[in-house]
Amino acid sequence: MTYESPEAADDRLAARLAPALALLAAVGETGHVTRAAEQLGIPQPTASRRLAALSDLVGAPLVLPSGRGIRLTRTGRTLAAASGRALGALATAAREVREEIDPASGRVVLGFLHLLGRTLVPSLIRRFRERNPGVRFSLAQGSRQDMLRALREGDIDLVFVAPMPLGDPDLAGRPLADQELVLAVPPGHRLAGRARVRAAELEGEELVTLEHGYGLRQITDDLCAAAGFEPRIAFEGQESETVRGLVAAGLGVAVLPSTDPGLGAPARTDSTPAVAGVVEVPMSPPLFRTIGVCWVAGERLTPAARAFRDHACAAPLDLGPGFRPPTVPGTPD
């Protein structure tokens, strides 16, 4: 005789009880087989036979006669209460599924890098909701590495990242814009008055960067490697504004996205800080990162997520100075 653990027996019994959840819940609610049958749209004899079969399956009676109706036994009350909770959870899930597949009232789980929450994400969502006011968004922020991992695992529908994960066969994407990166230095730094600075001139400088896993850290490391030197990392952070604050405190220099409205105009000839305590110096040659939207290749998006993706890819982006149209190609769906 094959041994079956109590847990396995419980799972098997639950699987056989599952089709009768609605009947058990209706009997518990009405206290009457006929009313329960009417509520479910089945004949009363059918409901009675199913209850008798369930009693045989459980090994104990679920209902007992009580006047003109019935009353649940302790076993019946336990199963009826559990059935009601289970049906409630299923109804909630059914509503979520309906909202997911309805582009007019669905939900989009959107991941993005912290810095993209300034202009890109709010701008795209605002314009999308002007035409789709019923769509809800769940927003997740984190490092590039964490966002792409959540995308692959199905926790996120779409992510906005930079740089894009080119060459990854599991992901598809579309570039949205190129954003200029500059060298952020404190006022009075030897490079603060320069019109442009080459990457090789950063050798020996103490750098403030984001931690490994962030796109800016990858770009900074690659930039130094291409210039032929190992970067001297003074501080590592998890958010670009923290890095900018460390630069303002004179604790190092950093490669960061431009916030200077003068960039893109003729090169400055003074050292006026772009933001308090920070001077932004363009790189030579100009340095850009590509911001794009990514999704899992070959996976069918919900209508709401697909509609927002198409909106993001088609919408004209007016993100201000420091941006230009993307120069890298997209990847196939």
C-alpha cells in the first residue's frame, strides 16, 4: 500500500472539493438547499445529491434537517466559510483579470530608473491618461539590474532603462531618446572652467558613482576602461541626486545626466554652477546614453500595457535640453 502523507491527502481532498465551492458557500449563506439551488441555477435534487456526495467524500455529514430547512454541521460550517473566502478571492482575481485585459480600465505595472521619474514617466503617463482615464499604473523604481530582473520574472510589464539591454534575446525594446551625460564637478575644481573635458583627464580623480547594477555605473566604468585607466571610486550611491549632492560637497566628481539648460547651446565660457554647488562640463566627444522602453520578447502584453507601450513609442518626446532623437535601433518583438 502506497503511503500518502497527511498534507498530500489534504491537497487531494481540496482538489475534489473545489468544484463544489459555490454550492457550499450558497448553502452556508441561505441555510436552505432549495434556495441555494435557485441561487446557482441548478435543480434542487441535483444540489441535494451533490451535498450527499460531498458528505461521503469528507466522511462526515455536512447538513442536518432543521424544520423546513437545513442547518450546517460543524464540518459543514467550516467548509462553507472556507468556500466563501475562496470565492471572494476568486472574484477579486476575476475583476483584476478583467481590468488587465480591458485597455480602458486595465492596469500597467511600470518600472523605471529613479532619474526618469523627473520628466519622462510623468509626461508619458499624463498624456496617455488624457485618452485612457480608466487605466491604473503601479510604479516600481530601482536599479537597472533590478528592473530588468523583475521584467524577466513577470513582476513588471514594461521598464524604462538606460542603457538599453541590446543583444539580450529574452528582451525586446524601443529606444525613446538619447540623453547627454556630463562631468559634474564642484566650483573651483581644476576642470570647472573648461568648455569640454576628455575622459582620459579623469584619471586620478576621485569619482562618485552609483553602485554596480545601475546603468550610470556601467557607463562610467566603460568610459574609464576605454580611456585606459581604472577608476578611483570615492563613494557609491543608489540615487543620482545623492551623487550630485556629494559632488556639491566637494567629495569627488561624477558622470551624470545634464540638468543645465545651457547645454546644447554654445559652450559656456564661465563656471556658473548649473545647480547649487555643481558645475556641469560637457564631455569630448559628447557622451550620450540611450533611454528606451523594454518588454519580454515574444510575450503577449495585456491590452493596457500594449497600448501604453505603443503610446510611449509613438509619442513625440519633448524632454528639454540635453536630449536628442535616439541613434540606436530597436529590437524585434
